[in-house]
Amino acid sequence: MSEAPPDESGSPEPEVLSLFDLDSAALAPPPTSPASETSPASESSAEPEPLPAVAITGATSLAQVAAEDPPPPAPSAAPTPARDQHSPSPSVDEPPVGNLLDGIVGQPLAVDRLRSALESPLPAYLFVGPAGAGLRDAACRFAGELLAATSATPERERRLALADQHPDLLVIDRVGPAMTAQQARDAVRAAAIAPATNERKVIVLCDTDRAGTTAPILLKSVEEPPPSSVFLLLAEEVNRSMETLASRCVRIDFEALSETDLTGLLVDQGIDADRAASSARAAAGSIDRARLLASDDAAAARIETWSALRSSLNGTASTAMVAADTALAAVEQATEPLEARHTAERAEADEQAELYGTNARRGAIDERHRRELRRQQIDELAMGLGVLSAQIRDDAGARKLSPGEAAEALTTVADAAEALRFNANARLALQRLFVRLGRLSIPSLIG
């Protein structure tokens, strides 16, 4: 903690409480007289209505935390001065992070538009792009720059935004398959509360394309938010349920990353060039997927496992069941690097919470991890089905399959991929797929 210097008269300067001060045992200013010893929480004439527990990452307001955990009375000895809320970072030795938009990879058009938006920000923006294109990271970086632009300590704002710990950056992740009406109402209420430390508050709504019938709840606040609030909506596509909501936002489009961009990103992170290139090819434009594959020593072996499955099929249920179990075992193995990363993220969140004195919202983090794990499983299944599709096309090119058989086999694989995308039972979907592939492929291969 940095010490607050006394004024020239020799009496200690009253300290401004910040969110960082709430985990300290010394919250009250140095005592001057019994009459002056008042609780900081009692100095506020009114407290904002506390938000209910929702999937929001970032810190709550000072009044909310003070109401939940009131500070202890001042000790008789001279207290340790509280950390200055304008301290740029916990460690002065850390290099400056610089402009956060520079860290957005492979999206030059989107970054140009975001830089222009910083000159005169509007109330709401809609980021549209495929899963894995880095929309959530880009939103947090843009939010960090919005907050830095109105702060005397821009470096601090950027660091807290990157750490997902800024009290005026609220990232609301959906809970379950779609955004609930309660989550939409919580976002509206959050926008109405004044910023805690900044002139602005930024609210990020993830997966807005899955808002469904709850989108109208957001409409009024997104259309006419309080002057201090900025909405950032994230979506993979603009569907019919959110067309009106999207029309109230400035749209920023993101693209799936190219193999070149992904390879360069992985090489910059210390990955061997050959491994980075092979991981980028299998990632289908997804940053998260590329990173996971690059950190997974068994990725090549899993591809070989999927490649060998068709040769074991003979159209019977027994061989299909064995193939499905083999494929699912490969999927389970693929999740190990992600689970290791989740463990590291939870440890980092706990460390940040202790360092900054904020609530890391572990429940929201755990919920996001569950969604990422499910997406990882779907992505791994999609990769395996892609291997099967490539084999079928190769067999058709080598005349091992007739054009009709190849078309039917490819349709069967596509049907399985669609079923898995909509949360069908993976084992049953794969068993059905392998029975049909065995009946379609083996006769031609043998003949």
C-alpha cells in the first residue's frame, strides 16, 4: 500500500475510500476526537439497491460491498494509510500495457472502426462474429480504452479491464442455453446505477443472439441508456429475435481468423512454427481452438484415431458402439488442456480478488467454464466429423465410392453434426452415424 501524505498543516488528509480499501483492517481515517469517529458506510445518506446474484464478472459498487461487509471500527493505534484508489497498478515495475486495441489479432477493419468510435463513443455497439473470433476479449479491450479515456489514471483502467476486475466493467454471461428475462432485467438495473470510480460504466452482454423473447426487455435501455453507460452486445449472428435490438446499435463485424493470423499468434506466444501451423489449420478460425490444439500433445494422435474409425465399421450395431466409445474417449482426452487452463484461471481470479479486494464472482466464472467445456466437446466432435468427411471425399475422388454413395455418406455426417450442435445425446448420435456409414461405405470398399 502507498501512504497518503499529510497536508502542510500537519493534520492527516481525509482519505477517499475505494474498492481496494474494503479488505483492509484499517478503513477509518486517523482519529482526531471521539466525535469524529464515524463509520465510512454511515456517511452515505442512501445506498443504491443491491443487484441480485447474477452471472456478472467485475466488481460491485462501493456501497453494495460496504453494505455486505461493514468496515471494523478504527483501532486505537495510528492506522495504516489505505491504498490510493488512483494507484496505476499494484506493481510499479510492470511495463505499461499500451493501447488495448493493439492486442486484437486479425481484425484490422474492426480495430479501425473501434479506434474511430473512441473519438466520440455512442451508447451501444453490437459485435458480430463467429465463435472463437475473440469477441469477448475485443469487448473487454474496447471497454478498457473507453474507461481509460475518462480517467486520470488510464494505465490502471486498462489493467483492471484486462483482468476482468474493473468495478465499472460488467460482463454478463448467459446462464443456461439462453439469456433469461431475469438476466436482461439485471442488465437494465446495472445500467441505471452510477459508475463506481469512473465517469463511464460499460456493460457487455454475451450471446445476445440467444436472448430470444427477452430481447425487448433490453430495448429501452440500449436505445436510451443513462449518459454514463455504454452497452456492448456480442452475437454470432443477427437473428429475427434481435433485429430490433440490433438496429439500435452500431454494428462492428468480426471475421474468423485466417490460418496465417492464427499461426503468427501462436508463434508469438512461443509455440513451435510447425506445431503452430498444424494447430491453426485444424482450428477453423478459432483463437481458443488454436491455443488448445497447440497446447495439446495428443491432438495428432486423436486425428489418427478418427481416421481409423471407418475401417472398423461393417454396418453392425456392435462395431458402431465400439467406434462411438472410441470417439468419445478421444473427445474426453481433448478436454484435458482446457480443464487445466480453467484451473489456472480460477487460481488467477482468486489472486486478483485478493490483490484488488474485489469479488471475482466465482459462480459466473464456473458457469463460463462449463459452457467452454461443452463448446470444446462440440468442437472436438466437429473436428472428428470433419476428418470423416475428408476421407469420404478422398474415397470418392479415388473412385472407391460412387458419387451417390459419397453424397449420402456426407449427408449422414452433416446430419450427425447438426444433431450434436443442438445437444443431442452424443453417444446415440455417433452410434447411428457409424451404423449408417458402415452400411454405405464398406460394400464399395470391399468390392
